[in-house]
Amino acid sequence: MNSTENPGGPAQSEENDPATEAAPLTACESQFSTKSVVILVALALLCAGAGWGLGERTHNFFPWDSAYVFNRYRDEIDKRPSELRTGYLNSKVLSTRKIADSKNAAIVYGALGGCLGVALGLLGTYLRAQPRHAKITATAGFLLGIAAGAIPSFALVPYYFDNFNPRSTIALPFLVHFGLWAGIGAAAGLALSIGMGRWRDLGRGFIGGMGGVFAGTLLYHLINPTLYPLDPDLPVPMREISRLVAALCVSLGAAIGSCGYLSSVRPGDPTS
């Protein structure tokens, strides 16, 4: 045990030095440095590109077009009187589309959520400087992201098609998009918190990710109608550029929201 002499006073131990004890806390407080934020934004852009690329390969994996439905239900359609066949085909197209687009959306948004979960989980382990936890954190982030990105599609996509009509306002597509994307942000925030070992701040990561995605959803609904004012606001946007804009807004919103809310409190703060 080392000691330092105090002129006119007793020797003090470095082990009991308040400055020494406070050093780890100061290091924790500086986890979100400028370099970390740059890495965060770069990862968000990379995840947006990766998720968009995977989605472009799979967003029509389950078909629902008229030709597909006609071939699948040909025998049933032929049994109908000729004047009723078109109406029956259209009803089958709509019911098939709800199921197919639910699965397609689950693949697209599950892929995006998985990419973000892995990336922010690994970023958390980097900030924590404990790479031995990387595999566990990446796996947890991947599973959380896939589940949170995919599951809402099976409820919200059918809801959209059941309720959308030409007189619908922007509120319906906005709420459906936020519902589809909010889980991705929440999972990303949880993965970042887990990677950093900030178990008491899981709620902050959850809320920060969702809040960031809310802002990203707003941004998407400002950008996309400006680019393509005549396009319908589908759960999975109909154009490649629109899908890329959606992926960018969700990824950046989730990453920045998670980072911002977690950095607003000191690790270990009893109010966190």
C-alpha cells in the first residue's frame, strides 16, 4: 500500500483517495464521446443499407397479384356465375394480399430490426470495453430486433387494409408505420443498454429508441409525400427509394434516440 506524506498531517492512503475512487465514474460518464456518436451514425447508415438490401430481395417473396390468385383459386372461380367471377377474384386478391403483405413486411422489418440490434449491441460492448460479452450481446440484440420488427406486421398490416379507404387521412398510415417500426427502436435501445451493461437503464434505452423512431416516422411522412405525392402510403412502401428513405429514418431515429436518452443520465444514477 502506497502512501503520500502530508506536510503537517498524517499520511493518506491512495486507496482511500476520493479522486481515485471517482475515476471509474468519470470514465463511464464520457462513454458517449464524439467518436462514439460518429460510430453510432455510421452503424445506423450501414444497418439501413443492409436492411434495405435484404428487404429488396424479399419484399415480394409472398405473391398476391391477380394472376397468382387466379391460378391458385381457378377451380373456385370457375364454379361462380360469370357475372360474379370478377368480384370473387377481387375479394380473394384482397384477402390474399393481407396475409402475403403481413409476411413480406415481417421479413423486411425483421431484417432491419435484426441488423440494428446486432450493431447497437456490439457498439455497447465497445463502449463498455468488455469484448468477451460481444457474442451474447449480439445474439440478444439480433433476436430482440427480429422479433420486435416482425411480430407487429401480423396485426397491423391486416388492420391497415381493413380500414384504409380513399377518404382516409394521413393518421392511419402514420400510426401503422409507427406501430410497425416502434419495436425496432425499442429493441435497438435495449441492445445498446445491454451491451453497455447498464441494466438499470433498460427502460431509458427502450423509451429512447421508441422516441427516436417516432421522430423518424414523422420525418419519413414529410419526405416521402414530397417525393411521391400520388403514391399510396402502404405498410411497406411501393418504391425502392421510398423503402430506402424509410430504412434510413428508422435506423437513424432508433440509434440517435437510444444514444441521446441513455447519455442524458449518469450510469448508476439512482434516478435512472
